[in-house]
Amino acid sequence: MQRRNLIRASLALGATSALPLAAPAIAQAPKVIKFVPQSDLTVIDPVVTTAYVTRHHALMIFDQLYGIDKDFRPQPQMAEGHEVASDGLSVRIRLREGLKFHDGAPVLARDAVASIRRWAVRDAMGQAMMAATDELSAPDDRTIQFRLKKPFPLLIDALAKPGTPILVVMPERLAKGDAAVPITEFMGSGPFRFVAGERVPGSRLVYERNRDYVPRADGPVAWTSGPKKVNFDRVEWHVLPDQATAAAALQNGEVDWLEQPIADIATQLKRNRNIQVEVSDPTGFMSLARFNHLHPPFDNPAIRRALLGALAQEDFMTAVIGADRSQWRDGIGFFPAGTPMASSAGMTAITGPRDLAKVKRDLAAAGYKGEKVTLLGSTDQPALFQLAQVAADYLTKAGMNIEFITTDWGVVVQRRASREVPEKGGWNMFFTNFTGLDFFNPGTHVALRGNGANAWFGWPTMPQVEALRNQWFDAPDLATQQKLAAQIQEQALQDVPYLPLGQYFQNWAYRKSLTGVIQGMPMFWNVNRV
């Protein structure tokens, strides 16, 4: 009880400290919403990382050219609209009038062009888009023009994708920087401004309403599409790694919204008539164990393949979300179950009998000689920590020499970017989740890129997967796309860029006094309090 009272006092202090010290007695208190994110924010740049907490931060302060609606179709956001030439070789995008950055400077087409170029260096779909682009330019202050080498029908879909890394528009002077070096300035044009002076690392982040923001006049409000109407003066993110403390704060009304309560906590919260508990993202989360392909032992594909027979997805999903099978699926390959690109191709490697004795023999035959394997487990992300614990147990039983390093997610995010050997701050395996939407097809699937040094963390080189992916972009119809996706899965089960661990459906919880909560990811426009 003393700890909860301490949290209550600190939250109250966070709210009052934002008020002017000399405010007159008649001044109206700001309208505040308090949110508990999945983890602290350690990387602020949505281009250099795939961390969702960074994406959610970026959507607060930056804006996008296009959003997506409930059917995952692109809808204009900063863009007024676009025109595609009859031969498909030219695409012109027109910006809305009156867009301004937080410092009052106008948003110009050259800002968008620089932002697209920087994002495309890091994004799987952006890379394919730029490979098809002959010239990207800003012929005037409101026009973005693509001249293409060949038609790229998914161009607008690429610009709109909410999967990480996301395209947001930042000033040209920031976007011209190295795509591998994080920006250090929070200058956006989005519906909120970041209050850097009130940031308390490991504890609190604060955002204030951008009163100069002009939302779209119309459009469907779903996911990242439609008018972004802000009803709160201030949004506070309170980092509360202890789930029991966070749940108590929600039930006591000290916070309004928890992003990722664990299964037991969610069950408890469902009993409270003032709390709404629901699946946050209908596409679910795809869990994975990512290999580092640069260093032994996982630079050896035979060793990676041997481990496909070691892990039972059912055990991972039960550890993460509980025994209720409606909350998870096993038998999951590289694409989400029930989506157009999902198939059974090659899946016996994952669904066949688990035989740790055979795995131990296969590892020895592949050349494993007891080298240390450094696993990273994030203690402040319960789902990811459960994945790491189950994997550590399985791999130890399979005869691997495991070094299990536990730390917070922010440190994992920073360390996984290191290409050094584990002894010098690198790693061999880490664990994460992507939404099903991120893995919807080979175009959006960043973890299936096999382009070596330019690939996502782990840096696999998979030339056959890359060739099939390029064919997928040129496929004339859905049937051809599905055939190629099945071939990609079969080849990926030979190359093994990562171990698929299953798919689960995460709940979030919020006070029922909140209205207008948009499904998909935590977004704070259109949310209100009754």
C-alpha cells in the first residue's frame, strides 16, 4: 500500500508541475490523459529503430503523408491527393495547404522528399520503391514527384504503411542526416509537441497539444487515417514497469490507459466495471527469436536449421498469454495465419515432433562445439521476457552454452544495433514481437529481408529470398503472389533468419470514461473523456 501511495503522489505531482506557477485562480486546469506505455522511450528516431514505443512517440509529434483505414487502404493525411500517369511511370503527390512545423516554418515538398529518402534507406518496402524510382523531386513547394523506371503499384501503400520503421515528415535539415544516425531534435508538424524539459528518463514523458495543427477536414477515422482532432491539452506517459502497480493506478483512476497488461492482470481488470479490456490490434503479435548472422554459432545456417526442431510454439504462447487458445495460435510460419500470404509450405519443420535429443545430434553434426550463446531478455517487457526464458530453457536442454543477459528493453534496443562480437557488447539472439500487419506480405516484412549489411538487426544474407521477393513485387495477380510467398517461406526455412514462436492477441485496458479509442496502436487524437 505504501508503494501505491508513493506512485499516486508522484503522478499527482507530475500533473500539477505542468501548471504555471503564477496561474490566476480562475485559470482552467489543463485537460490531461495519463498513459502507461509498454516501456520507456530510449530511441526517439522512428527511422533507425523498429521499436513500437518509438513509433508511437513519433506519431504524436510528426505527421504522415498517408494513413491507413480499417481495410488497410491508404488515405491522404498530409497529402491532399495524388495522380498516377496512365503508363504508371509518374506519380505526383500534392501537399495540403497550411501545413506548419512546430517552429512555425511551412512544411514544403522538399522536406517530404528528404524524409522519404532517409526512411527508404531503412525500410524494406521503401528500398523496393526506390529501386523502382528513377527520380524523386520537389518541382514546387507543394508537389512531390516520382519518375519511375517501371510501374510500382504499391507506392502509396509503402508511404502509408504503419509498420516500423514508419515514414514521417521532418524538416529537410534533419532528414538529410545519415539514416543510421538518430536525430536528436523533436521538430515535427503533428498534433502534439514534445515537452523535452519535463522528460524524466525511466519515469515520464509529456506532450502538449499543438494548437496550430489543422487536421484533415474529412475521411474515415480508423487506424492512422482521418481527421486527427485533439481533445486533451496534455498527454503524460508514465513508465511503470511493475504490472501490479500499473494495474492499481488504473483501477484507482491515477492513470487512464495501460498499453500491455499481462494476461493475469488483464483477467483481474476485466472484473472492474470501470475498466474496458479489449484486444488492441486484431492482426495480433508475431513472436520471434532473432539470430545474429554475423558471428558464431548462428553464422552457420545448419545450426540455425537444427533449432527449428527444438522449440514448441505452444509453450511460448502459453507462457506469454495463458492457456486460453482463443488468445493465441501455433503452427505459425513467416506470415500471419488467415492472411492471403500464409501457407503450409515447409511447415513440418515447425509443426513436426519436438525431439531435443535429435536436435543435440544435429547441432553437433552442423559443427556446434559448445560456443557461448548470448541471449538478451528484456525484464520490463513481460511478453518478451517470457519468450526469452522459455527459449533459454529449450536451448540449454538442446546442449547449447547459454549466457542469459537480462536488462530493460531500452538497453536491448540499443545493444541489438551493435555488430560487435558478444564479448564486446554484441549479441547472438534477442526476442521481439511484430504486429501481424508488419508481416502481412513480403513487401512489409522487414525481418524477411536478406540483404546483408542493409538488413534489419541480425543482418542475414539470403540471395534466393531476395530474388523471390523482387518477383513478388512484379507479380501480376494474387495467385502468383501467393505462390511466390509460399516459395519464400520454404526458402526462409532453409536460411532461417529467425525462429517463429507463434502469434498472440494482446489486450490493452483503459478507463471506460475514455471514448473514441482507436484500435491498432495507442493514438491520442479523437480520444475524449466523458
